[in-house]
Amino acid sequence: MRTRFAPSPTGLLHVGGLRTALYAWLIAKQSKDHFLLRIEDTDQARSIPGATENILRTLDWVGIPPDEGVILREGVATQTGDKGPYIQSERLELYKKYADELIASGNAYPCFCTEERLKNMRDEQMKRKQAPMYDRHCLSLSPDDIEQRLKAKEKHVIRMKMPHGNVIKFTDDIRGPIEFQAHLVDDQVLVKSDGFPTYHLAHVVDDHFMEIGLVIRGEEWLSSLPKHLVLFAALGWAAPRYAHLPLLLNKDRSKLSKRQNDVSAESYKDKGYLPEAMINFLAMLGWNPGTTQELFTTEELLEAFTLERVQKAGAVFDLEKLDWLQGQWIRKLSLSDLSERIRPIVAEKYAAAENDKEFEKKIALIQERVTLLPEAADMLSFFYEEPVIDTAMILSAKQGVEAANVTMIIKALVDTLDGLSEKKWNDAAIKDALEGAMATHDLKRGQILWPLRAILTGKPFSPGAYEVAAALGKEETLARLQKASAAF
RNA sequence: GGCCCCAUCGUCUAGCGGCUAGGACACUUGGUUCUCAUCCAGGAAACCGGAGUUCGAUUCUCCGUGGGGCUGCCA
């Protein structure tokens, strides 16, 4: 089954668009067929240079690149495939040809109405509480009149002629049977006065010639479906199957908007979410496997995904679930994989991380604590710069570390740890040694470990004392202890 | 206003005539614990309403109600 994703290059890729692309990609790949990317740049005013590359890079990031149409080759958007061009602004003659054919067959007609007239007409209709629809003023123009005006290059559009009286029936792959009364559907503009097609004409022509078997798109298109079906029939082409996906929603259940949410997929990349978490999250918004499995790799989605299990109702875009998924994925990654993803981020702040041979060891300490990748820099700061000694934080009434005994505790720490050889400097040995110290000095666990951890990290929250001491090394550990001791 | 779609815990959802209405997130109570996090155990939390069909409706039908989308020479 060939499927496509057909964004407008009007800005960053929307998360809703990314989910649509994911589902389309899954369907195509399940049948080992092509997933196409087509650029819908028929609105010249809204097109933004570079948007296409950005969209492609985002698809790459999550691992669902197109394999036909507009693709990324060495960072540059190029076209591949024998059904192109895949950019609508390069297909103008084709649209023109079929618009003319529709006029010839009586399924479309030129309309010379001015914007002003249309506006007045709509205002009138609204006032009478009627649905605003084109009144077919130009449908009654005489052939001579039309010819004259065309010859005079009078500004005009081409409208489709809805077959009033027909009932248009269709079965959507997600929603099941739907019916529309043709006379309630407007005579949609197919070709604008600038010669560009509207979405409606371009969609029908392109998806026919690009041999798309299943159109997967957002629910906002459902109400234009009758127009598309009429066009396919008028041109004598078989319509594809359609699957209209439920919308992604704001917390207040309105259509997901920039106003209330970060809607660009790229912003989640920038915040430090893993592509694995993003894909997993998006897949589960509006689809479920019917089992209790929550974690899915792309490969597992390929195995489990079906349109039958896609929800009809819209889904609230709930970041709390994303964060949980992110945590799951962080912990699921191998230490080396996670390290290499985090390393460049930490290196931005601490150059030493770049070639730190012990980096994985440090990441091991925070793997269960990180949610967003950039948090790692702060979590690891004490490895790369000496913490500022905060005597107030080293003391802890709750742990039984007071001004009266802190010096003695630190001395016990120094003595004990100094007794450990460099060779035996590891988690387990440090733990043994310190437990021995607790016994001999009659100290509680917290009395030993809280100050050790606080001195070594300078932070109220951090990985555990044993692990930090082990990763820091004997020399540095003792140096920090001694320095702290002097502060009291 | 018109047309179309939708409706189970706060959120994502399972359920496809008979269930103590299940899971996950979030919340909450404990446990583990030097802190934070992880992890483990428990708790609270839902079938929008009304008719009808049926021995029996969360489930099927209809009508309400509510929400959403569309209603552009934007997609």
C-alpha cells in the first residue's frame, strides 16, 4: 500500500502532522511499499524557504524518512521517483489540464465574481441564517459572455459544480460509513485566480497519478471529502481509500494549537526528548495495541499497528505521559548509547566531557535520574568543577549532622577513606569501609553518608555517596573532604 | 446558523449483550533508602441523560445534551 505525507512548507512540522506521517509510514512499510513525501506549496504567500528541509530533518530524527518524492540527500531536499515532480508548484500544467477537462465535461465552470461580491453574498446569507455558499451566479453566464471575458483576460477562478440531488456515500477506514447531501456542499474553488490549484484539485490529481492507495490525513478534512469524491468520479478515476485520523487536542479539548502548546516536533527534540519516546508517545495518542504493552519501538509498532485500532475521538496532548515514556526510554537505552547521546550536550558546558574516558561511569549514576537530556550537564557538574562549599547544607539536623560533630565526622571519613588503597577504590570497598566506620564511631548511616555526599557534590540532591566517591577517585574525594573540614 | 464527526476514571485507553467495568500516566498512602530518583506494595477515581430493543444494556437503535471540526481564491 503506497501512502504519502503531504505537508505545506509553511513552518515547522506540527506534532499532529508527525503522527499522521508516522501512521502513513507504518502502513506503507507493513506492506513493504513506498512512503512518499509531497510538498503542497500552492499557497505562495504562506510558503517559507527552508521549511521543506526542516520537515525532512524531523522525519529523519524519528526514523521515518520518505523513500519516494521529496527526500533528504546529504542534507539537501531533492526529488526521487518516477511519478514526480512531487512539488505542487512544479505541476501547474497538469492541474490546468484537468481543470479544463472538468469544465469541458460540465463538472466545473469559470467564476468571475469579485471578492467584494462574494463577501456581500455571504453577509446576506449569514443575515438570513443560511449556510454561506456560492450562489452559482456565474453558472448562468452565456457561453459567449464567458468567451468574451476569458479573451479579455478577466480575473477569474474555476469552481467545481457539485451534483445537487446526489447523495455521496463513502466508507472511511476509521469511521465507517458516512453520507453527504451534495446540494449542501459548496461549489469549491479548484483553481485560484493566480493559476494555482487549491488543495482539493491538487489532492485528487496528485494522489491519482502518484498511485496512492490510502490517504491518511487529519479529521479536519472529513468535511471536504465529498468534494474529493465527486472530483474523482468526474475525472473517471477510482478514489483511494481514506482514513481520517482523530485530532490532537489542547487541554480544553479544542484543536491542538500553538497558543496553548508547543506544537512543533522540533521543539521536543530541542528540549532533549528522545526520538524513541516521541514516536512511542505519538503512536499511542489515538491508537492502542489492545494489550497492556505501553513501550513500543518502531519495529514493534510495525508489528502491532492496525487502522482498526485507531480511535475515533480526539486525544488530548498530555505531556505528563510523554515525560514518563521519556524516563522509560532513558533507562532502556544501553549505557554507551545513552552516553553518546548526552556527551555532546554536557561537553557544551564542560569541555572535559568531550574526551572523558570515564564518561559512561558517570552516566550510569544519572541514568535513573535524568528526564530531559540537557539536565545531565547540571547533574554531572560536580565532576567537572569543584563544588562551592556550603556549610549550611552539609549540616543536617534530620540526619544528625550538627556543628558539634561535623568536624569529627569528616575526620572519620578522611581517616577511613585514606586507609583504602587506590586499587580498592570502588563502590563495594568504599561501602564496606564506611560501614566499618559507622560501627567503630557509633554513627548512623545518614551521619556518614549525608555529609560525604553533600561535600562531594555540593548539591542537596544527587546520586549516592558511595557511587560518587568511587567515580570521583580517591585523591579528589579526600581533597574535597579536607577542604570542607577547614571550612568549619 | 448549516453540514459532518465524536462521547468509559482528571488524561491516554481496554471492553465488541451478562465483568467486583481492566491497564497506564498523573494523584495519594506505605515500603526500600544518606538526598533525589529508581524500584515494590496499596488507595481514591469513569460508563453524559432519556426513551426503546432485549430475560439482561457501558455495549444495539432513536432523541436529547455536551465537545470538536468544517463552513476561504489556507492547507
